[in-house]
Amino acid sequence: MSTPTRIISEQTKRIIESKATVDVPIKQHNHAVTHLSKPTYELGDLLVSYLKQLDIDYVFGVPGGPIEPLYNALARSEQRGGPRAVIARHETGAAFMADGYARNSGKIGVCCGTVGPGTTNLITGVASAHDNHTPLLVITAQTSLTNFGKGATQESADTGINTVAMFSHCTHYSSLISHVDQFEQKLVSAVSAATKAPYGPAHLSIPLDVMRSLSGVSRPSYDLTKLIWQSELVDNENISALVKAMSSSRKIVFLIGEGAAAAIDNILTIALMLDASIVTTPHGKGLISPYHPQFCGVIGFCGHKSAMNLINSDEVDLVVAIGTSLQETATNAWTVVQSIGSKMIHVDESEANLMRSPKAQLHVQGSINKTFIQVLEKLRISPFAKQFENVKKCKPIDFSSFTNIEDAFHLRIEQDELEKTRSNDSPIKPQRLMNLLPKLLPAGTRYLCDSGNSMAWSIHYLHPHDRRVANRRDTLEIDAVDQSSRRSGRRSTSGGIFWTCLEFGSMGWAIGSSVGTAMACPNTLTVCITGDGSVLMSGGDITVALQENLNILFVVLNDSEYGMVKHGQRLGSGEPIGFSLPEIDFVQWGKSMGIPGYRIDSPIDLEKLDISKIISQPGPKIFDVRVDPEEVPPIKNRLQALGTVD
């Protein structure tokens, strides 16, 4: 591989130039004899001042005695308009919330837990963020250093339940702070590890007496915005080879993963210029409208035959895989990687991801955004220049005058059991539900889909959409503005409009993640599609949406069972065991908490609702959707990967 050129983005330059040293007011302890009180600045205050420096708004967690100094600092911070605490109902949910917030805000997600079970409860959520490549800062408490090895209650040090070691397997950095003077250096290390590709969580464990310690400094010693912003690598030589390969190919397919988010505008433009078809991984699905003229569906878990047939076609001589880790769920148990072989060019920021495509004809490592800015610039001075001018004239997809999207736009996606997407049977067919939701809800709505049947049905049949066809502005203009804020008024690509927790597959992930998503995107409707099993496991965090007055629509697929377990057993000829759940009325459940609910038995029930009025009301809402439990989700390729079916 050629030596990459190092570039500092204009956005990074502006952030660095605009950041001043953060001066956090020294707090005063409230004592009865006020004239004897002395100003103090605890380690918790210093930590919160660094969070403010990073423009972080929220810390998600559950309080407890050993982590009380951090919450005291957050209370003082909130009074000044700085970072504040968001109280979860379970620490796993707190990590899910931080994951959703980070992915949709472009900032680092922060979560915390108290000592012992408060810390171990975080692990599932942190492991999910690790597999989602989401940057998190995880803060956990420890018993006081002086009590290590004495059998202290909930001791989590190396002499007890060693939580630092536990987190070392699902984070990029995990360390105990044993002295106040270590804190700043280890915080820099943790944040740097979290924000370096392929991104992920970093963990700091802080004993109670260290957290209470008076800091030796009254303000941050470092400017983290200067230290953690990564310079962007550009592989000039291989970019030229990529352009040459695309220019000489007969039929190109772009395989888009979630890592392509920042570059998606220019990728869509290039696809139109070259008449390239587009398929996505399940995680990349939310970056492109299903009604885009080049889109042919999703590969991988619960994907579409149209996408797989295209990938396997002899007519295709080049597949450009962009921002994908090529893991099992993204590649239909790696059959895609085997199929395309040397036809692939893999573009990614992460060396670890590139290692999963050893047969690719070319690897282009570096900033995906900068890479495709350069690709577009090179194509503009090629025979494709005329096509670029035509693409700039493309108008956004106009949904305003259509009541039925599919009557207005032709989907190039081959879906299983298509007739069931139009069924009016009761109980409602899940295929029909997924087909209806995007037609009834605004374009640009963000969908979070939980593990289980919710995930399977949504990947295959849910088609959330936006209006974008391509980048209609000059690429130099795009590079000159803050891409995360999308000052033109179009939506940010951060997080996409569809996301699910595939790799780690945590039940209840979507419930917490929808809270974090809504807090990052308060002006956009968030929809959480979950199952009754996930709600029974993690539904308490729905009350966080109530407490924070978040506009989230919780769509509960209610079939009184662990549906994927049941159908997996049936398809794999396993014994029928362990899938039954009690019948729950989630309308009444929501009502008991003050959350409005609506029971849906059929498509007619759904269409009769005044959806616009419902979603215009502040706070969360619940749709208790009675789905047909006998409908089989499109999970056969997953079972084949497990070896349970032929």
C-alpha cells in the first residue's frame, strides 16, 4: 500500500481555533459555618469540565454511593448549563442510551455506573457499543483504595470482582486510576482510544476516595479537542487506481456499509455518474432511500434476493465495498466475500476491516469522506464530467403528492412474500406493518429496531425514506462547511435513518438507543420497533423517555412469545421450548405510567389513527401491535450459518 498523505480537515481546524481553555468555577461546600468554608475542586468537577470541553451534553447512568462525587459534580454543572445527568433505570440501558446519543450526535457517548453490580450491569451495553464501533467513555466507581483486599462490600478491584479486567475484553482501553495525579493523562488516553478508528468504548475505574480527592489543578490542563482529533489519511496512489478501475469497468456495484455515512452524498453522486448499482449492508441501509433509482436492496442477514443476485451476476466486474467490516451479518455468513473475490475494491478507514478482504484486488485505506471527495474531483476532469453536471440538476424525491409511495416510485427490491405486505388480515401481518409505517410517518424519521423478529422483519420489509438522490452542490462547497451540521438544512447523515444492533444482538438495545437518539435529535421523530420480550426485559427505560419528554413512538410487536426462538426451533427441527410469554396489554401498561397507548389489531386500526396528531404531542407513545405469531421471519440464511438448517 502506498504511503497515505495526512490532511487536517477544515472542520477540525475551526474546532481547534474556536476552543478556548475551559474555566470551570470552583465549587463551595455548604457548611453551617459559612465563614470557615474553603473553595475546593474535586476530581469529579475536573472530569465534568473535560466533558464540557468536548461539548458533551449528557452522562447516562444510575447513581450510587461510591459514584456520588461524580453526580455531585454533574448537579453543579447542570446549574451552570453544562453537562447533566440522565438517569436510566438499568445500567445496561444507560450504555445503550450513550450508544444512540454518540451515533446520532457525532460526539462521544458517556455512561457511568456505581461499584459492583452497577459496573457489571454496564458490560452488555458496552459490548454492544464495541461491536457497533461507537465511541464511548465509560466511568465506573470502585471502593476506596484503602479498602482494597479487605472484603469490602461490592469490591470490584483486582482483589475482588475485577471489573477493570472484565472491561478490557470489550473496550479499547480499560484502566484503574489509583491517584488523582494520574487522572488527566489516563483520561486523554481513554478518549483518544475511543475516537480512533475503528472506534469503540474506553473505560476508567475511579475509587471513591480518588474521586473525592481535591484536584491539583483548578481547570483542565489539556485541550482535548486538539489532542484527540485525528488527522485524516488519504491514500493518493490507490485513489487514482480506484478511479481508473471504476472508469474502465462495464458494470459497477457499490456495497455501502455504515462507515460510509460521512461520504454518502458524494458516493450517491458518483453512482449516478457511473450508472453504478447500490446495495447496502443491514447497518448501511439507513444511508440511502429505498426509492433511490440505483438502489437494489440489502445483502446479509434478512436481505433481498435482488441484492444477492446482483452481487453474484457475471455482468458485474467491479464491487466497491465502502465502510463495511464484512462481518457475518453484513455478508450473509461471508458468502458475499467468497462470491465477489477479486472483483472487490475495499475502501475503509480501519485496517482491521480491510484484513477481512484478503482477496480484494485493491485496498484504499483512509478517510472515506476525503477519499470520495478526491474520487469525484478526478471524475469531473474525466469523460464523466458531463454526467456530473446532469447529476447536479437532480431534484430530491418528492413524496408530498402521493398517499401510497409504492404507487409513485418503483422499488428495485425483490421482497419475499410480497402479497403479505398488502394484506388486511387480523392479527396484522408483520410484513404489512413494516410496509405501512414509513408511509404513515414523516420522511426522515429515525428507526431503531430491536433484536429478534423486530430486527428480521424491519431489515427486509421496512423502507424508511428521505428525499436525497445525490449531492446537488459542488464538492468543494461541501468540504468547506461543517458536514455534521448540514447547514443547507438537509438532514445529517450521522446515525442514518435506520439502525439495528446486529453484531452483538442485545435484546432491549433499541429501547435505550432510541432515548439517546431522541436526545441527540430532538426535532426528529424517533421510532423504536421492539418486541414484547424486549420490553419485558428492558422496558423500564421507556420511563426515561417520559421523564425527559422525548418524542419517541414505541412500536411493540406483541405475540406473547420469543418469536425468533420459536421459529428458529421450527425451522431447525429443534424441540419447542422456552419461547412462551404471558399476554400483556401494553396499552394499560403504558397508561399506568402516564404514557398514551393505542392497540393495533389490523392495518385498518393503524390507518384510522390520526398519526400526525399523535406524533405532534410531546412525550413518548406506545403502539401495542398484535402481530400474527405464525408468520415466519426471513431468517433462513442465519440458521444456515449456524448449521441448523440445510
